[in-house]
Amino acid sequence: MPCLSLRKAVTFFVLFAGVFESSLASILAIDYGSDWIKASLMKPGVPFDVLLNKDSKRKIQSSVAWKKDERLFGSDAANMASRFPEDSFSSLKYLQGAPFNSDIVTYFTSISTTQISETDRKTVALKQSDGTEWSTEELVAMQLSYIKKLAEDLAGEPVNEVVLTVPPYFSQLERDSITDSIEIAGLRTLVLVNDGTAVAVNYAMTRTFSSNPEYHVIYDAGASSTRATVVSFAAVEDPKTKASYTQINVMGVGYDRNTGGTELDLRLRDILIDSFMSKHRRDIRKDKRGMAKLWKESGRVKAILSANSDAMSTVESVAFDIDFKTKVTRSEFENACKDLHSRFARPIYDALANAELSLTNISSVILTGGNSRTPMVQAAVKAAVGEDRIALNVNADESAVLGAALYGASLSRQFKTKDIRVTDVLIHDIQASYLASNPGTRTIHTAVLPAGSKHGARKTLTFKRKEDFSVVLNYPNEVMSGFPREILEAKIVGIPEAIDNLVERGAIDPVIKATVVLSESGFASVGDAIAYGEIKDDSITGKLKGLFGGGGDQVPLETDVDEGALKDEKMEKDKKDKAKKPLGKDQSTIPLEIEVVYNSQGPLSLVAKRAARERLRALDNMEMSRQLREEAHNSLEGYLYKLRDLLNDGPETPFIKCSQPSERQTLSDKLSEITAWLHEEGDTADRLQLWEKRSTLETLEKPIVHRYKEIESFPQALNNSQKWNWSTRLFLTQARENITADAIAGVPSKWTSQELDALEKALKEHESWLHDGVERQKKTKMNEDPAIDTKEMQQRAKMLEQHLQRLVKRKVPKVKKTPAKPDANESSSTEATQAPGDSQPGHDEL
């Protein structure tokens, strides 16, 4: 299949997007990984590409750190881990939505040197060396806010909407955590897209497909886990517009949450630890800085072993003032990871099984993710699927974020991109649990959203209840060790009143209907609940309607109504029913109120998110204040050096020539005074004090600077003034001649004598003022204030120019014709002697 350049193709679309939009918004896409963050900005007029950081890097390390009071991001933050291990926070993706006592938190403590603590919500907070605690959501929000600032600097406008990639196995707790971080960062979630789906969109953007589906496996070997997504691509014709579009369907997903690049780094770090302890007989595991240095070194060595058979590891003063050096071979590394070999390919088999396909149906296995470059990973995948199926036709680092950006753009009308439609699926079973109607009876569990349910699906439960009750959405199986199964509890209230109202209206056997919705971002919720009852119509029309099948609105119930009956309702039919019977007018339907209750580990409350946002805003303001103070300090320091150089330059410099000895002495004394003050008190002075000191020096310097700037600009200002004097004098001469000619010809003139006299008066005043000023300036020394200011010269010349231009641009007045009534005898002779088209000749404009 032909493959065009992705950036060229999409840039063409984006540059022409939004032509008829009055306001154009930007969309930020973020691929948030445990090791790296990649971002992309979609904005009309901005070339489509990956967002660069301040160091022009295409990817940013997922780290935030503090160096005393200074907050750092990216590689600057990661480099702080070896110096301040308790103030550098990385791999935060492991902790998103994780309960404090879960296995994943235990794993995090094995790879990180930071201190953790338990929050009121039973989740994880991280503690700085000074005791300051930050929740996982707050630290992730800091990183997202940093990316937001980079995007706004590029866009030149506020960026508010974001599309963010997540692993398909993320539970609702983990999705809630990342959306909380997005809100705290001041962004709005447009959609969460599974990373394998995002890569599929990126793959399809520059390719064409036939009507027969093609099946591919997106193999994503990341830092925290390994995922495989079976995707079908096909060209489909829209039945309404008859236009063709690309349909992407996610068929199945497989994953291993414990096998990724981080696990390889951990195995390699253990090799380095064993080597150090065998050589030096010291336990480096008790030294946090040493462990942080070895963790960083393991990542470097792993990258070298990806292309070489061995690597030399060297770390200066790793711990206990010991310089560490050892050699690591690829075979030694692979032997330490031999138990992982079979697990690398396992997600592919699981994905195929979930998609109910075999390997013979697969066209290619597309490798993506940074860990896919590791030779042992590639060898495991090749052994599983065959080398001929391996495809390296997407950017392993950037395909997910670029696909997410394209997916986000497709949701907005202001971007015109290739028509790609995506259907994603849920990979965890979700059930609804509720008590039976009889008090004290058992709890009923109904599978409302089984694995494989499409995003956007809706399922309706029907109950025959007369009292308020609750429906709990939960996972029947544990999604991760230590994670709670409960998602949310929906309390349906107002049922007794609604039932009574329906009975009064004549409803027969009213029921309660609750709709469970799976959003496009993978969130399950109880969307709405209603009380419904068929109202009996005893009129002749009603009876005839029931006789001939007009009672189509009746709701069929299962025999055992107390246990609830699951009713599948397709979205198209649901929309038609709503269009036919609006809730406000339908007497057989009464909306019910739903009160959603989350467990303690659920999403942050609105109050908590506001408090977190204010906390981050206060931190941003404090850092901005510190930055402005540092700028003021640097500005003053640089200014002191500048003045010192001016005073110490030779006697032939403009500054020395245009200044008097007393002025230089005063400036030198003040310069020495402020220099001493800056060394003694500058580090503790606030911004206003620093600017005040600079202002004091500028007051002494400005008169001197003004003098030599006036000397430089005086010739040009004088030439400009003389030019307008000459132009005005020339105009007056020609204008007076035209007035005389017009008077002789008996036609009106463009100007009056009074106007020309006024202009001549203004000219003479300007000439006199200029002559006096120039004469006084000739007698003024260089180190004295100028006798005539060039700014005033320019203003007076401008006034004369405007006076002149008003007269020059005036149009010739039209001659008013006064028709006379000729005699009958004279009319014919007049017509004979006056040629058609004869008119009074005009005058040329000046």
C-alpha cells in the first residue's frame, strides 16, 4: 500500500482547517508514560508535529523534582535523583489510582528511592525531604501543567482541551486518577484513548484499505507493561453521504502489567548491585543516592546492550566514596531475564484469543514502544509470529501521541482530516449488583457490560420496585491485586412518589428502568433512571389502537421481575424512542434522581480538586515571583557591569565626551554604593528593592545618554524639518499663481487667500523657531544638555506637514452650471455653434 509522509499529509489538512470558524481552539495530545512523555499540538496554521521542550527534545522524561525551592521537570528533574533522591519523583504512572496496600505500590518502592505515605483516601502520597506531601494526582498534574505551558507558548493562546492515551487495561479507578490530574492542571478531558487504538489511527492516516478487513496486531512494549491489540482496518461507505471512510475496530486486547522496560532495568540494576557488593563488600542497597545512581546507570547500559554484545558501566563515587566500574555482557543480561522471554509474546496470544482469530488471519505485527528495540523482546516476538510478519512502519516513540492528536482532531469540526472512525472495546467485565426486592434476600449480580462491549454502549435494566434502592457497578474479577472491585454506587431516589403519580395517571404495573452507559473514554456509569408505566386509554381511539397493535410502548418484563431483567437497547432505537416521546411531555415516564456514591478510593471530590488546583496555583505564583526576582537581580547586576565599563572606557568614548566630571563622580559613588549593597543584601532583597536600585542609577545615567543620542539624531531631524520648510515654500508659490489664474478664468479655486496666508504664517514661525534653535545648538558643548530637542523638532515638522497636506489633498471644486432659457431664434444657432462635449478646462493639481 502506498504510504505518504504523515506530517506532510496532516499539515496540509490542518493548515486549511477552520477557515470559516470565528474562533479556533487548540487541542493538546499527550502520551503519558512511566518513563517518557510525548505531546503534540493540533492548531490551525501550526505544522503538525511532536511538541518540543525548552531544550528542543522530542520527548520529556516523566519526572518532577525539587532543588531546594526550585521545581524542575524532564531531564533536569531526573538528573536530580542522584543528588536529591528523596526530592525526585518518577514512574508515577504505577501509582495512578493505586491503593496504598496494593502489589503495584510495593513494586514501585523497589524501583524508587522516594518516601511514600497513605492518604485519607487510602491511596499514595509522596513525601519530600522537608516533609511536604503531594498526592499522586498533584504530581502528575504538575507534569501536565508543564506540558500545557509548552503548548501555549507554541500556540500563542490558551490551550484547554486534551486527549490523553491510557493503557487499555486501566481500571476506572486509574482512569479517574488521570482525569483528576487533568482537571487539577487546568485542562479539560476531551477523550481518553487507548494507546494501541491511537497507534492504529496513526497507522491508518496515510494508508488506504479495501472493503475486505485487514487484521494487524499493535504490539506495544512500553516501560511499565506490554500490550497487544488486534485491530481491523476496512474501507466502508457511508449509507447517507455515499462517501468512503476508514473503519478501525478493536477486536481483542492482551497485556502483561508486570513485564516491561522497567522490569528489565530492575534486573540490570540487580546485576550492578551484585557486582558492587562482590567487589567492595559493602551493602549499597542502604544508600539511597547510590541506588538512584545505579538505577540511572542501568538504563544507560540497557540502551548500549541493545546494539552491542557488552557494555562497560562506570559510576564515579557511586557510594561510600567508591568509584564503581564493571563490565556487563548481553548474554549475562538475557540470562537474568530468561523467565521473561515467554511473557513477552503472551499478550499476542491473549489478544488473538479474545478476538477469536488465529495467527493466519494477521497481516502484520506492528512494533511500537521504546522497549520494542530491545533484542530479547524482538527475538521473542519473532519466534512467536515469524519474522516475515514483523513490521517497523510506525515511529516507536511518537506513533501513539500523533494518533491521539489525529483522533482528537476528528472530534472537532474545525479540523478537516481523513475520515477515520474508531470502535474500541472494554476488556474487563462489569456487572451490576443490587438487592432483591424482598427484604433480607440475596444480592443479585447481572453482567451489564461484559468484556468486548463497545465504547458508547448502553444497557438498560428493568426493575419492579416501589421503594428507593441502589445499583452497584463493580468488577466480578479482580483487575489488579489489591485494587477494589467496586466502581460506584448509584442510589435511585424518588421512586415512591413517581410510582404514585403514574398510578394516578392510570399506569398499569409501573416499573423502574436504569440505563448503564460506557463512555468513549471507558467510564461506566448509570446514565439515567426513569419510572415507566403504560397508561390505559379507555377512549374509543385507545381501544382501537390497542386492538390493531397500537400499544407498542408496553414494556415486556421477565417472569421473575424481582431479580430484574436485562434489556439490550440499541442506541439507534433508543434515539428514535426519545425523539417520539420526549420525557417532558410523555405522561407514561417520570425521570428519577440518581445519587452517585464512590468508595473512598474513587475520584477526588470537587472540593479536593479545587484545593489541589489552588495549591498548585500558589506554587506557580511563588515560582513566578522567584523568577521575576531573579530576573531583577540579574538585570541589576548586568547593569552595574555596564556602568562600570562606561566609566572606565577611554576619554574618546561618547559617554565620557557627553558627561561632566561631576556627573561621572556622582555616578561612580552611587555605583560603588549599590555594588556593595548587592553583595551584602542582594540575595535577600525583594524584586521591588532591586528595581529601585537600578532606577536610581538610571536617573543619573539617562541625561548623559540623552545627550549623545541627541547628537546622533540631530542631523536627520534638522534635514527633515528643512525639507518640509522647502516643500511648503514651493507649494505657496505655485498655489498663489493658481489662485490668480483661476480668478482670470472666472472659476473657483481650490484654496482661498486666507488659507494660504495661514500656512505661510505657520511656515515663518517654524523657520524662525528652527533658526534660533540651531544657532543656540551651535554654541552648546557636547557635555551640556541640548538647546533644541530632536523630539520637539520632529513634532513641529509633523504639524507643518499636516497643515500642508490638508491643502495639497483638497479636490478641485465642481463648477455649478446655471441653465439659461434661450430664445427660440437663438436656440438653433447656439446648437450649431456649440460642439457636443465642450466644457470649461480645469486646472492641474499641484
